[in-house]
Amino acid sequence: MQKIKSLMARQGLKSPQESMADLSPVENLRIPSKEELREMREQPIDPQAEQEIIDSIEEVYFSNDSFDMVQHELEKLPPELNLQELEECRDKLKRQQAAVSKKVADLILEKQPAYVKELERVTALQTNLQLAAVICTNARRQLSVAKEGFTEASLGLLANQRRRQLLTGLLKSLRTIKTLQRTDVRLSEMLEEEDYPGAIQLCLECQKAASTFKHYSCISELNSKLQDTLEQIEEQLDVALSKTCKHFDVSHYTKVQLAYTLLGKTQTAMDQLHMHFTQAIHNTVFQVVLGYVELCAGNADTKFQKMQYKDLCTHITLDSYIPCLTDLCKALWEVMVSYHRTMQWHEEHDKQETTPTPDDAAAAESDELMVDRSYVKKKLEHGLTRIWQDVQLKVKAYILGTDMSNFKYDDFIVVLDVISRLMQVGEEFCGSKSEVLQESIKRQSVNYFKNYHRARLEELRMFLENETWELCPVKSNFNIAQLHEFKFMGQCRSPSVSPSRQPASSTSPPQEEPSLFQQYLQEGNPFEMHIEHKEEETEDVLASNGYESDELEKSVYQDYDSDSDVPDELKQDYVDEQTGDVPQKSVSRETIRSKKKSDYNLNKTNAPILTNTTLNVIRLVGKYMQMMNILKPIAFDVIHCVSQLFDYYLYAVYTFFGRNDMYESSGLGLISSRLRTTLNRIQESLIDMEAGGENAGVHGPTEDRKEKVPSPHLSQMVVLTSSGTLYGLAQRVVATESLVFLAEQFESLQSHLDTMMPAAKKPFLQQFYSQTVSTASELRKPIYWIVAAKAIDYEQMLLMMAGVKWDIREIMSQHNVYVDVLLKEFEQFNKRLGDVSRHVRIPLPVSNVLWEHCIRLANRTLVEGYANVKKCSNEGRALMQLDFQQFLMKLEKLTDLRPIPDKEFVETYIKAYYLTENDMEQFIKNHREYSMKQLANLVNVCLGSHINKKARQKLLAAIDDIDRPKR
């Protein structure tokens, strides 16, 4: 009950008694008493009138605001008071009050039962509340007992258990957090051990764990720390990736790739790798060149490190150029072989990981993996060309940074060799033809070669002008393959030397020769091995004192049959005995036997006949071919210069020993039209005819004259006018046969030169061989003809023949004395030939040419002597035949030359004496090899015997007709 009262008091509610007591005193005063109320009820009042009275009450009395009715009424009073009006007003107010009071009283009486009833309910409620308070008190007492007996004991245990579980979870979390806090130490250890996959795996697991405990404030800081650590790992991983560019290690690279795979950055790794390779190339070449520049500069204050690479290359000295280039290529090889091994690793790795995918998740992962693989493969393939292009540009800058025109030949060849090997590396690396390298080395080579060739031609002229044409003693088995300069030909069969002969793709190297990447993949360096090989070459071609050992002397004749130690393309046959040409097949055994019998001075080994100058030219050719072999783009320029070496040597030999104005008058056709054309061409294109003259430098453009060489002059020490030496026969043999030997070497090199010649320029090479090289042996005729013309006194024979009487009337059995004199001349010639051969071996073709010239000249002298006869009888003609037969018989014992040259020339002329008029006319028309004088004499001598004057006139007219076109 108390609580209900307090609740009512809190809400501002009051009991009816209290409500009545709270009325203001005025209102309380106005409340009528019970008697008044009863009276009022008893007073009959009209309800309508009562309502009208209530309605007449001013509205202000019903306001909710605090209202002072007394003040209101007083204010309504007029200024002048009227008692009557006041009383009327008072009565009105009383009526109004009485009506209101009555109305209120009626309402109270009307609500009285409900009030009483409600009051009873409140009382009952108060009683119930008191009962409830007792029940609650008892319940609280019982609850207190239960709390003490049950809740605090049992439920307390449950609460403690729950708290324990929470604390256990917290402890586990705290331990995990503690482990996470200590992870950075382990990560540092793993990075030092280069266990990048483990470090990344650990870091990712820590991040995952940190995200689980992110509700702890300490974890947010740890999470950012782990992210920094992961970035640090990526940086170290990038550094580790860059290390593979110079020294590829399979286990190291495998770790790095696995680490990037865990990060999901396989494609990024490949992009970074290519960037590192590019940087590695730049840094490598810069450091190599910088090292050499600083080494050569000494204590110079120049800040080379701040220079651009291209400018740095210009500071390389000539002495350090080749070592620096070699080291440069070695370093670049290391980068390229690392890239090659990187590609191999990815190919093998892709094969190993190609496995079937069992479920959808794995399939999706496999698809992503295939995309990564495809990207990596394309990137690596594209990178091949890019890496090689960078290498070419760096080497190009180095090549063009130095003027090589003053290099020694061997040094320049080493440069070409190194660049050639580098181009081969490029072809095997990415199938590139290395246009950048070829163009740069071609520029240097053309510049170098022009200067070099000009100097060599001048040097050759000096050699020729100082050459005494003495025999250079070489071994009998000498061939050009034994010279240093031709060693490359033994190697050029291997595809590894000449890049131009490589297959188009480096993926399918020749079966018999492994590629450079196969040879040096694990260790070694192709550039280092190549230079070492160059240093190991040896050469042994000279015979001691011109003679060789007894063993070799015994095997003189075996050399004809054995050429097993000579490379196929360098085998050279002997010159054909009869024609003087180089045969296509090997010479027959009969020819060899003939050579054994007839060749002069076979007690010496049949070593090649050549001079120091010849050897020098051969070496030059070898050097030129080395350059051509290494650098094919300038092959035509080099072959053109090679041809000039041969041209100049041929022209010099002709000028020294073969030029003679008597050729034309001899009528023997000693110089063929082909040889004459060749000599004219050489003179026009190569010989500077104005050099040394008074007008030198006045005529002709300077550029044209730069390409020409002055004509050489024979050394004054060479005497060609002494009959005791057969007019310098030894020197002539050495000079001519050295030229023939040189031509033979050129013939042996033709196939090799042809393979290196550009297709468009091959006709030049063919023309050079057909019109120049093949004419070398043709020089024998004009050169040895001079000896033959002077060795025998043909004029004395003509005088002796003029004193013989030919118009005899009886047949003679004894030949004339001039035949014996002529044969003695030949015997003397044969003896002097033997004397010369003790100093210089005279090959069979040379002795044949000499004998042929002498016999031909002797026979023509006989015909000329017979043509000088004024009178001759049939018996005289028979004597002529007897003389000639005696001459032939004795001559055949002196020489093995068969058939005797111009034998028919003499016999036909002698027998023509017996021809009839008609036959004589036909003879004149058919035999134009005889001079007009000889034919006319034949007609005149026959006059009277069997030709009359008329016939004579007719025959002389026929002779004149033949001679007219020649005039």
C-alpha cells in the first residue's frame, strides 16, 4: 500500500480528501454545505435557465491560466460607482455562482458511487500489495539461502571453468603473438641463408596469423612490420635475381623462381630479369673498359668513371686493345651463357611440371600457370634478340672507338678472329647474322685493308727490286698448309670458325661438331681457348742448307707417288710435259718415269722452286685469306687485292726476263693473245707508268694513281748477259718456275676462294683464273726463248751453210761439216745446262721448252740456210736430207724430247723441191708458215729443172698474192 502511495505521489496523484483540501480558500469557501446542497436540490430551477446562466459566464473564468477573478471584477467597475448597478452585478454573480455550484454538486453526486467503488478497489489493492511484500520478503530470504547453498558453490565452478577456457585461448593467442613478434629474427636468418622461398612462406603465414589477431592493438603494428619485411625480402630477392645474370647457379635460380611463384609475381620476375641482364651487359663492359683505361692512364686525374661508355672506348691504347677486347667478349659470353642456361632451366622446369589436373580448382590454377609459362617463354625468346642487340651495340662502340689502320697484321687478324667468334656466338645464341657487328668490323676492315694492301704492294715492289732470284731452300714435301698463314684452312672445315657457314638455326647444330654453348656451357670460355690456340702454332718448312736428310733424299722418287700428307684441296699436280698446262688429273706413271730419266739434277730432292719473294707473296695471300675467311662481306675486295699480288708478280717476272722486241720477228707466236691481253690489262690497271718520270704527278688523277704501283726494276746484281751462265738461266728458271709454283698454289686455293666469293662476283674470280693464273706457264716460252736464241750461234751456221755447194751431180754419202758444228753447239748447250742444274734444279717442262726452242730455232735456221741456196740439184736436195737426218739422229741422243719440233717443217721444205707446177702452187697456198723469201727461193731454185719461166711467174704471183694482205 505504501508503494502505491509513493507511486501516486511520484506521479502527482492525490486522494480525494487531499484533493479537496488542496482547493484555494476562496474556492473552499464557495463549496456549499450539505444543507445548502440539499436546498439547492430541493429548489426547483429550470435546467434551461440554469444553462443559460452558466453560458452567460464570461469566457475568461474558464481559462486554464492563473486568474484573479476579484481583480477582474474590480477592473470592470465604472469610474463612478452606482449602488444599484453594483447590487445588480453582485446578484448576477451570485446567480452564476449558485448555478455553477449546483452544477458541480450534481456532478459530484452523480459520480459518488463510482468514487466509492474505486476507493474500495484501491483499498483492496493496498491489501494485496502488502501480501505481495510479505511473499517477496520470504522469497528473498529463501533465495539468499539457495545462493549460499547452491549458486555460489556450483555455478561458481562453471564460471571458473569458463574463465579458464577463455584464459587458455588467450594464452595461446599470446604465445602466437609472441612467436610473431620474434619472426623477424628467423626471417633475417633465412635471408642470410638465401632461403627465399622459406622466408616468404613464413612471412605469408605470419601475415595470415596476424589478420586472425587483428583485434589486438599490438598486432596492427606487427602487421605493418611484416609488410615492410616482405618488401625487404622482395628487394633482396631482386638482388639475388640480378646475380644470376653473370654466374648462373641452378639451385640458386630455382630458389629465386620458387620465391617469386609464392609471391605470385612470376611475370614481374621475368620483366625484372631482362632489366637486370641489360644492366649487367652495360655494367660489365663499362667495368672492363674502365679497368684497362685506368690501368693505361696511370695516375692521370681524368675522371673516367663519369664518362659515357662510348667516350671511354676512345681512350683504349693500341697495346691494351686486344686484351681488353678479349676480356670484353669473355665477360659478355658469361652473361649470354647465363641467359642460355636460364632458358634451359625454364624448358626443363616446364616439362617436369606438366601434370593432369583432377578438379576444377586445380584446373583454374593450372590455367593461370599456363598463362605464366606462355608469358615467360615469349619473354625469353624475345629477350634473346634484345640481349644480343645490346651486346652488338656495346662491342660496336668499342670497335669503332679506335683507329685500327696502324695495327700489325697479326693483331688485326686476332681482332677479326675474336669478332668472328663473337658473331658465331650470336648466331648460335639467337640465329642472328650480326649485321651491326658485320657493318662495324667491315668499316674498320676496309679502312685497314686499303692501307695494308697499299703498303704490301710497295713492300712487294721493294722485294722484287732487291730479289737476286736465288733459290729459297724448302723441303721437298713443302706445301702451303705448313705455313702459319694457312693453318686456318685446317680449321675452316669446322663450322665453328666461319659464321657465314653456320646453319640458319642455332637449335640444330651439326651432328659432328657441338655448338659453342654445348662445349662451354658448364666451364671454359670460347674466346680464351681460341687465343691460346693461336699461340701454339709452329712452322717447319725450310730445308737445312738447301739439302735435306738422307731419308728424304732416298724418298725423292716416292714423292711423285705419295701425297697422303697433303690436304685434298691443296694437292697439286705437275705441269704437263708437252703442253705446259696444268692437267686436271694426276700425271701418268709414264710421264713420271720420263721425268725421272730426263729431269736435271735429280741427286737433289725435287723441292719446289721458289724465292723468298714468292714465299712472301704466298704468306700475304694466306693473310688476306684469313681476313676474308673471318670477314666474308669484304671477300671481293680482298680477292681483288689477292689478284693484284699475283698480277704484279707476273708482270715483274715478264718485265725482268721476258720482254724482248725480237718476239714479233721470230714468227714463233711466243706470246699468246691471251697472255698479251693479260699483260696489257695489268699495265693499265695496276702499273703507274709515270712514277719516277719527269712528269710524275702531272698526269692522271691522284686517286687513280693511289691504286697503282710503279713498275719494278731488276736488281743490278742479276746479270742476264753472260754466256757462261746461259744468260742468267738459273735466275730465269727460279723466277719463272716460282711464278708457275705460285700459280699452282692459286689453283689449289680456287675452290676455297670460290666458296667465300659473293655469287654476284664469282665471274671475276673465274676470269682471273682463266685469263691470268692459267697464263703463268705461258711465260716460259718468251723467257726461255731468249736463252735459246743466244745459246746457239745460228748466224755461224748460216755462214757455213752458205759455203756449201748444193748443185752437185752425184749423191754424197758424207754429211756436211755445219751439221757437226751445230751438234757440237747442242752438246755444249747440254753441258752448260747440266752446269746450271747443279745450282738450280731444272724441271722437265723447263728443259723441254729450252730444247724445243733451240731445236725449233736450229730447224728454222736450216730452212733459212736452204732458202739462201742459189742453185741446187736433185743430188743437192738429197744431201740436204742426209744432213738433216744426221742432225736428227745425233740430236735424239742428246734429248728425250719427242717428237722433234719442226721436223716436218724442214723435211717438207726439202721435199717441196720435187713438186710439179700444180703441186707447187697448192703447196704455196697451204704452207703459209714459210716466209715469202723461202717460198720464192723454192720456186727460183726449181727453175729449169721441172718448172719453166711461165710457171715461175705464175707461182711468184701466187706468193705475192699471199703476201699482199700482210702488208
